[in-house]
Amino acid sequence: MIFSVDKQEGNARACTIQTAHSTIQTPVFMPVGTLGSVKGLDSEDLLTHLKAEVILGNTYHLYLRPGDEVVRDLGGLHRFSRYTKSFLTDSGGFQAFSLSKIAKADETGIHFKSHIDGSSHYFTPEKVIEIQNNLGSDIMMVLDDLIALPATDERIQQSIDRTTRWAESSIKFHQKRQDQGIGRDQNIFAIIQGGTSQKYRKISAESLCAMPFDGFAIGGLSVGEANTQMYDTVEYTTQFMPQEKPRYLMGVGTPQDLIENIYRGVDMFDCVMPTRNARNGTLFTSFGRLNIKGAKHIRSDEPIDSRCDCYTCHNYSRGYLNHLFRAKELSYFRLASLHNLHYYLTLMRGAREAILEGRFEAFREDFYGAQDG
């Protein structure tokens, strides 16, 4: 990985990340392709209509179905999916959190039962790297111990202790595998934990950032805390993260969350919100959210957003999308997802341009002004 900071305005950064498969310009939003597929879209949609340089896949889900060895034998994620740009793969730590009724962490890893067939499995830091080596992703996330908030000091301490130990095991195993010729084009990111506590975030960040990872993520947020707590925690944590490496805020969030955390020094984001909301009838626009289910759209010949140049807005009306949604036509999912993801990616490109031109503060104000209007 080659990384550079192209321009900085306050804490906001415009950076470039070069992987084996693409050049990623930040700030960047990564569409979530949990199973090697962004729901409702194919690789041509991602490459041609959205021009996405990086998407996210999930280690836990791909391990269970179709199996990481199947993906490996079919050429890795890039050849398997025909998405030729960069993949980042999450480690499975979030699934242990979100599927807590069927998962339990101990000192050396995470036991879980498959949500598909109930079979038992065990993820260790090393196992997670092996799976991601098979997947062939460009950026691999280490196994971490993610907890719900609020949490006791004792549980937060346990979380950051485990996360640090697992990160150390992960980087050593990754380096050993690279010495063996495995995963030489793959990069590895650590995940900072610590809840909303400044004390524990500092401990976690300093211990992890002392290790030779290619980048660092802030995890364990947007899991029950107030938005203001999230923003304050990010602002506090980024000061302990290296200037010369990428910063990734995991699982966040709304367009406002992205703007606020770019302002606080974050480079990379992912979230299921744009595609999930699209499928449920909520579309993001330059003037705020639009509920396409509403009866007022039945006879509307307007595009979703007159300021949007996405494939959907260029070709289809609100009335048609309203019809597709009400009729439960599958094509609705594709058209709505294309629009929402285009909105997110365009917002990030606008933020980058503003930082490069030294006007991000004005860009942020204009964003809120348009939303309020």
C-alpha cells in the first residue's frame, strides 16, 4: 500500500491510498458487499455507474457461504465477483457483537454457531487472517472484541486488552505468512476500541499504533451511544493515530455522520444505511430524505433529485419508482440503491474537492444549509 496526505484543512484530510487493485481517493465511502455482492447491484453497476474504487466484504459471512476456500479456488474475491477494484474485508468481530446470542468471546478468540445451520465454529486472530488470505482482499481487518454501550470499566478494559493481544497475534501471523509468500499484496488494519471513554481510547490507540499496521480503524461506535458522544470520541481518538496512515471509522453512518467525522480527521467509512434505506423506500437527496412510498409521488414526473446525475435520476421519475416499490418489483432495489450510493459517493468526492481547494468549512456549512432547506 502506498499512502499520501494530499491536503489538510484543519483536521479534515484529502488522501490517496494505492492498493494492488485501485487508487482510492479519500474521504471515501465503501459500499457494503457483505457476501461479495452489494445487494441489488452487480460489478458493472459498481464499476461503470458508481465508479466505486473500494467495497467491503465480510469475513464471517463469506467463510460460512460459499466458504473462503471456494472463493480462493475460484480466483479470490476479485475474479469471483468480477469487481476488479479494491476489497476491504471485516474480521467477524462485529458479527460476534450483532449475533451475540449465538457467539461468545474468550481470551483467545470467538466461539459462534452459524446463523445458517447452527454448526459450531471458532475464530482466532490467526484463523481470521487465513480466511482473508483465501478471500484475497486488499485490506484485512484484525479480529477485535467489540462491546455494546454503555459498558462497565471492567468490560471495556477486558475488550481493549483482548483487542491488543489479538492484534499483536494478527500482525505477527500476517508477517509470517508474507515471508512464506502468502498475502504479499494484502494490507492489515488494527481496530481501536475503548467505548466512549477517553482513558481507554487513549490506551487502545497508543498500544495499537505502536505496531506496524498499514492503517488503523476506530471501532465500537454507533452501537448505542449518542451522536455527540461518537463525534467527541472520534475527535479525541484521531490525535493518537499516525498522520501518515489511513484512518477508518467502521459502520458509520448517516450523511451528517460522514461530514462531521471528516471534519474530525477520518478518511474511510462504510455503512449498510444507503442500500438498506433504499430497499425500505428512503432516498437520500441534496435537500434531505425523501420517502418514495408517499402517495404524493404517484403522478410525479420529477427525478428523485434534480441536482443528481445518477443513472436513476437521469432516466426515471419518482412516479415510476413509487410504482416499482408498491408493486414489489425487484428492479426497484437496483435503481434505488444506485441512487443512494451515488449520493454518498458524490458527497465524499465533493468533500475531497473542497479540502483540496481549502473550502471544506464552507462545504460543511452548505451541506447543512441545503438539508435544512
